[in-house]
Amino acid sequence: MLTGTEVKSLRAGKASLGEAYAHLRRGEVWLEGLTISPYLPGSYNNPPPARPRKLLLHAHEIRKLIGGTSRKGLTVVPLELYFKDGIAKVAIALAKPKKLHDKREELKRRVAERELARSVKGKRA
């Protein structure tokens, strides 16, 4: 649920999904951490940039999300913001969080790639 000035700011491309996540509260899905910059001509009508926003979903979609998060240990992650027929929409997905050993392996892989790139760059010069 968005206000008019938030929609105008979204159309201008002033939103950040970087730290956004969704969670279920009392049978409703809420999007937290989505930052929509204030619409400058909106003056006093602008809501806070990082307020929680309720996602409007069908009951069967909410039940599917509840099942995935409670039984399988998945989390709800927003993927993208887009407009369809003039209505702002958020693509969400159920995702499995990384385990600690996965994060360590990813860090090792990045360091190795960085060192390889440095060595290749050094040979060219």
C-alpha cells in the first residue's frame, strides 16, 4: 500500500531494494527496509522513506508463504519493483538463507578471484 507521492517517486526511479525484506505478521505480509526517496514537489505529504509497507496479496498466496517460512525455514525476499498496467508491483520469492560455511566458501572464492585478477594485471604491465 503506497501513497501518491511514493508512486511518483517510484516512477522517477528513486527506490532502493538493497536492504529490503518481507515478513509475515498477523496473517499479512509486510515489506521492511524498502527505501523510497521523498518526492520533492510533495512537500508535507511525503511519508517517511523507510516505513513498513503492507503487501496486498491473495489469501492463497499468503498461505503459500506461511507454509514455506514455517515448515521449510525459508525467508521471503523482494526481487524487483516494476509497474504493470499503471500499478506498482513487487516480485517476491522464497529463498533459503546461506549457511555459515557457505559464506566462508564464497569469501574464499572472491579472494582467490581477486588475487588471480591482480596477478594477470601485473603480468600485462
